Amino acid sequence: MANKVDRIVARLQEKITDGDFYEAQQQTRVAASRYIKTQNWSAAIDILYSVAQSLLKAQQGGSGGDLCAMMLDVYKQAELKPDATSKGRLLTCLRLFDPLEPTRKKFITESVGWSAKFGEYPAGDPEIHHVAGSLYAEEHETYEAERHLVLGTKDSPEVLINMEYAWYKEGDAHMAPHFAARAVLPYLLVGNVRAATATYRLFISALTNDNPALGVQDVSSNTSDIRIFPSLPLLNFLGLLLLAIQRGAPEVYKGLISKYASQIDEAEAWAEPLEMIGEMYFGIQKPRQSNPLMDMMSGLFGGGGAAPPQQARRPGLQAPAAEGLD
């Protein structure tokens, strides 16, 4: 069987060498479909994977992308689980796509979806996220890179913060906390305190190395060290927030929110993430949204004295144990 598959692939690759790309794509679909009908998943995958690579290398992104999508369909039919081999094929193909090829984004989305359905990570396999995010970062597709890297591997924080720092350097110096927060807050929202802390440290290290004249105060105690930037209060807030989370100290969190209230108000995008962080790590319920009409009706019908039911906790927002957040 292996010899037969090899002969089929060789014949199809000859067509690609001859420039007959459309015919190669169509004949590949036909050949793979025969094996799919007999549930010979490995043969179908081998044919699709080999020819898809050749087409992508020949800059035939549409045809190659079509075969990649078909290969993923076979993965799903076979209920193939994410492992080094199955992911390796997808990542090899992904790296061969031209950045401007329209089918690439769908292939990434479908790859993540397959890995979420058949793997152990509900948000998709971290390695797929890391490779996709790294490619987007190289291409300066910042928003797409952020979405994937925050769900990536232990190598993702450095890629993410390097991208954010490069973006920060294109703008005003006082915006440093906002670019650091683009990594720190999302990592906290997905429960990855270690990555949030790593990105914060990498950012302030790069900032101080590039700006030796920047005023910095080192504050040390028996349990922690932190760098204070008098001219960048929100950067200090992020560092202190991480310490509060690591210690599981809700009163410290409330104090920080109060102390930096005016600066947080100016950074409008921070309000909701910080409320969610307060709920996740400190059990502080988000404020109930007031509904004037319902409040009035409650008062009219004698319900004004009843305490409102506690807001249901958001699914997945249970606070991790403090001792696991070092």
C-alpha cells in the first residue's frame, strides 16, 4: 500500500513540476476520496499532505490551501487526536503559506478548532497557537498575533512582549504601561499568571535598558522586589497587581484600584478586564448593572427591601489557588 501511495504522489508531483497545478489539485482530491471511502485515513492523509506541500512551495496557495482543508476534514472524520505527527503536518503546511494567501486564516482557524475538539485544550492546542501567533507577529499583524500568543506555549510570552515593545517604541514614551498591559492583562484573564509576570518583567527590563535616564526606584522586602517608575504610575500598578495576585490579597487589590482610580479611569479599556480579574483572583463580585425601570417596579410591588440575588459567577472565572501562582 505504501508503494502504491508513493506512486500516486510521484505522479501528482510530476504534474506540479510541469506547471499543471489545477489538474494536480483535482486528481489529488479524487485519489484521496477513494481512500476516504474505505476509511484508509493514513493513505488519504499522506497523499493530501505531500501534494499540498508541493503546491504551497510552488506558490499555489489556493490549491494548496484547498488540500490542507481537505486533510483537516480527514483528521475530523478519523477522529485523529493532536500529537507530534498530526500537528507536525499542519504546522509544516502553515509555515509554507504565503502571508497574503486568503485561505491561510481559515486553515489556522480550522486547525485550532480540530485540536480543541479532539485534544485536551478547550481553547485549542498551544503549539498551534504559538506558531500561528509567531507568524502573525513577524508580519506585524498585531491583533491576530495577540489572540493566538496569549493561548500559546511557554515560549509565547517573549514573542508577544517583543512585538508589543517594538510597537510601543513607534509611539509616545508615556504610553509604555498601555503596551505592557496588552500582554499582562490578557494573560491574567486566561489564568496564566506566570506568563503575565514574565511579560511584565521582560517589558520593564527592555524599557530600563533603552532609557538609562528614566527615573527608577528599586523597592525590596523580604518577600519581593519591584521597580517603581515615578513617571509611569500605571506601570507601577501592573507590577503591584501581579504581586497582589501572587499573594492572594483582596484588600491589597482594592487598595490599588482606589489609589490608581484616576489613572485607570483615563485608560478606559482597563475597567472591564480589571473587574474580571477582581472576580477571578479575589472573589470580588462585579458591580450589578442597575436597571432603573426594574428598581422602580420592585419598589412599587413591595420588593424594594429584598436583597438582590448574587450575580452568578462567570463560567471559568474561579480563582486559581494562590500557592500555584509563583
